[in-house]
Amino acid sequence: MTTDATCPICTMTAAASMPLGRRWRLRRHPDPSPVAGWAILDLARHAATLDELTGEESEELGRLLVEVSAAVREATGCARVYLLSFAEAARHVHVHLVPRHEREEETRGWSVADHYRAVAAGTRSPADPARCAAAFEEIARRLPATRSNGSGG
């Protein structure tokens, strides 16, 4: 598997994420997290851009986005799940799955980016870390067993 020693996602410990399928790993947003249930799907090998994915990686990504989005919605009770992928701070293919709650304006549209920056800057309170951990555990529990143990796909 290709890795990059300078990439923060490649050097992340396996304990920080769970295998999902054969080619992907799922983790919760690190603390301080702007929103409970914010999950991140990382490509297991190093690739900087989506056009570097193999056909198998692309197909698996599509299936996993559907499965993880459903798990996030069920676990958090959100109305929708936003998908974000800039790969700017960490130039490694990864997708943020962000719960959009109808009654939380800070999660609406591009407001979620402002909320993210405000939490990172310390000018807005993050989501409770215990709630974030519990939400991620619930997301993981709701994923099909063949995907969450890394044997599926």
C-alpha cells in the first residue's frame, strides 16, 4: 500500500480509525469537533486527488458514501448529510460527512464552514467530546458488519 511519510492521514495510527471495506477507513472528526456525528472517510492508501482513484476504489467509495450517510442520518437524527472534500490541509483523498440539522443554522449550507473555522479559532464552542464519541460509536454500530470489520467490499 502506498503511503507518504509527510501526510498526516497516512501517518495516523490505525487506532484512530476503523477499516471500512478493503480500501477505506472511517474516523470521527478530531476534537474539537464542530458537530457531533461529523465523520471522515479516508482512502487507505495515499492518493492526493480523486482522479488518482482506481476503478475499484471509486466504486467502493460510492457504496460507502451511501452507507455512511445513512448511518450518520440514523445515528444523529439529522435531515441530510453534507459531503465535503477539499484535500487542502491534508493532501490525501478523504471525504467529510457532516450532519445537517434543520434547527441548527450553523450547520446550514456554507454556514458549516464558518462554524468550522470559528470552532477551530476558539471563538465558538465545539460539540461536546463525549457526545461526539457516542455519535461515532452509534454510526459505526449502524454500518453493515461486512463493511465495518474490513472484510467486505
